[in-house]
Amino acid sequence: MNLHEYQAKTILSNFDVPIQRGKVTDNINEVEDVAKSLNHETGTEWFVVKAQIHAGGRGKGGGVKVAKSIDELKNFSSDILGMMLKTPQTPKEGKLVQKILIAEDVYYPGESDPEEYYFSVLLNRNTSKYMIMYSRQGGMDIEKVAEETPDLIFYEEIDPLLGLMPNQLRTIAFNLGLSGQAFKNMLSFASKLYNAFIESDASLLEINPVLKTSDNKILAVDAKMVLDDNSIIRHKNYEALRDLSEENPVETEAKEVGLNYVDLDGNIGCMVNGAGLAMATMDLIKQSGGEPANFLDVGGTADAKRVEVAFNLILRDPKVKAVLVNIFGGIVRCDRVANGIVDAYKNMGDKIKVPIIVRLQGTNAEQAKEIIDNAGLKIYSAVEFSEVPQKIKEVLN
Ligand code: GDP
Ligand code: MN
């Protein structure tokens, strides 16, 4: 689950990580009061208004603006709230800004060259360890830094059983070129950040930029946090953080009916039973030159009702040019699945406008093929997977 910046910052501050303080609102009429209370709390006279959408690069798209007065803040806020913000990470048409974060300006006025660092905590699946990635080249495209000057990015691997060790903290502060109070503050910052990542069961925590102020404070100015969906049962308050307007509606609907659906970029819709077979099917589609449009695991009970629900979900995606059903009938016999598919197809009538390829393998596979072939529907059947790539090519042409 992805979080908004303001939500991530709330979590960070609960773990005592120093952050750029701010308040979120969805109402332009509240901006003045928010600014006044922020001024009261922090003494700030300048403010920054930041669009809250699930995408980075907001600064470049005009979604982050620094205001030198409350009037200016009100103007910028009304520009940003309700805009379709386009950044390199949003869809072409942009994303609607429904909330803004009004924050203190932490780049002191007149400060010539603030130091901005890049910082992230993530899981390195190759080594089964956590990893802190950091760089002095923060505030800009880290992807560009990684490509052009990879030696400016440092890595610290953390054994999950040992945790982040004091010598590792010192290495980080040293590599960032810090000394004195800033060095000490970085030790504390990195340690609290890692703790926040672990305790909140995050799968990613990215702070870009981390700011060193001229008086040597170390602050999180931005925060991107992804929580591990599998950990939600351990955190009762997490479900309330989910912003459904930012999630794929088809994925949300699938979750509600207990189907495992993930939207992808290709054009071949997939309906498969079992996550392992779903992954293998995606590999096979790719190897035969196609691109899967989704990952859909219908689970053990591939009956007519479930198949129909699954068809409906897959066909909602306009990218889908053909649907491949690849089901292994073990406990559910193939003939039953075949009947389910035929019934679902008939129920859906003219809603199905793309060719369907069905490959059933397992108990009573031949019988299943007969059922499909004799149904008089526009369904192509296969028993061996090796027949599938050719069928896909045929129907796509
Ligand atoms: P992103 O563009 O989506 O990554 O959003 P960020 O939160 O990282 O903000 C973009 C940029 O705005 C940062 O790199 C900063 O340079 C700038 N920025 C953020 N907060 C402040 C602030 O309080 N004062 C000033 N002057 N600039 C800020
Ligand atoms: Mn950023």
C-alpha cells in the first residue's frame, strides 16, 4: 500500500524522526488558519504548499511551491488544489490533487546552497538483507545519478537479526561528508529512520531530500513510504490510510470478491488458478513474444460464477485484445471448469468482444476440450501449452 507524503511524515514523526512540519487540508478556506497555526507552532513566516498525490516529481510539475506570505500561500494553494498535476511519474493526463500539505519552509531565507541528501531503506531480495541507499546528490533525480555517476551512491547492507550497527551509522554520516553536530544528528536521524521502517513493516521508505540546515539540523523534507500489505493485520490503523482514489479500481473490486488481480501493461488478459501457475503463464506469454495485461488468480474454485466475475474484471481493461484461460484441473475437474466457462460466456452474451483461448490441463482434459469445442462459441481450445503461442498469434492477427 502506498502512502501520501503527509501520512508517511506522520508515521515518521511518531517514531521521532525529525521532519518538515506541516498540516494537510482539502479545503481552500482552511489554508489561512492552517498557516497561522503553523506559524504559531514553528515560527515560520514562509510556507511551502505540496500537492498530495501518489507520484513523485511533483516539484517539476508545479505541485510544490514556496510562498513568502499567507496571501501568496492562498494563491498557490488555490492553483494546486484541484489541478491535474502532471509529473514524470503520473499518467499522461496527470492526477487530480485532492489534498495539499501546507508545511513550514525549512530552507532558511537567503540560504545559498542547502545540502540535500538522498536516503532510502529497502529490502535487497538478492541478499535477504535490508539496505540503506544514500547519496549526497539528493533533491534531484536519483535515477539519473545512478545512471551517470553511480559511484556517488552508497549502500549499507543490514542484517535483519543484528539491526543497524553503530559503525554503519558512522560510515553513513562520514560518507555524507558530515562533521560535528551535523554528524551526530545524522547518526540519530538514520537510526530512527531505520527503526521507523522496521517497526511499521514498510517495504520502502524513501526520503528525498533529507535536508541539512545551516544550523546543522537533519530533516526529512519529503517522504515516500510503501507499507507491506501482508502486514496490515498487525496494524489495525493502516486500513484507514488507504486512499482508494489512488488505487486501481479493478484491483480494489477484485480484492472485495476475494480474487487476486494485478493490473499490468500488456494486451493479453490472463485467468489462471494458483499463483505459481499464474507466474509461469506470464513467463510463457512473454517467451512467446506477448505481454500479459494482468495477473489474475481465480483460486481453487473455478466455477461458473467465479469465472464470470473474473471475465468481467479482465474485460474492463481496454488494453485487453485476447484472454487466455490457463487452468489446471486437479481437485476441480477440467470438465467442470469447461462447463463453468461455457456458462459464464453464455451469461455474458455480447459483453465478450475479444477472442478467448482456453487451455485446460489435468483430470478429464480431453473431455473438457470437447465441451468447449462443441459449445459453438468463439472460444479456441488447447490442451498443451505449446499450442498456446500459435493460437495467440492467430487471434491477434
Ligand atoms: P517531489 O518533487 O515530488 O519529490 O517533492 P519534494 O517534496 O521532494 O519537493 C520538491 C523540491 O521542493 C525539493 O527538492 C526542495 O528543493 C523543494 N522544497 C521542498 N520543501 C521546501 C521548503 O520548505 N523550502 C524550499 N525553499 N524548498 C522546498
Ligand atoms: Mn522528493
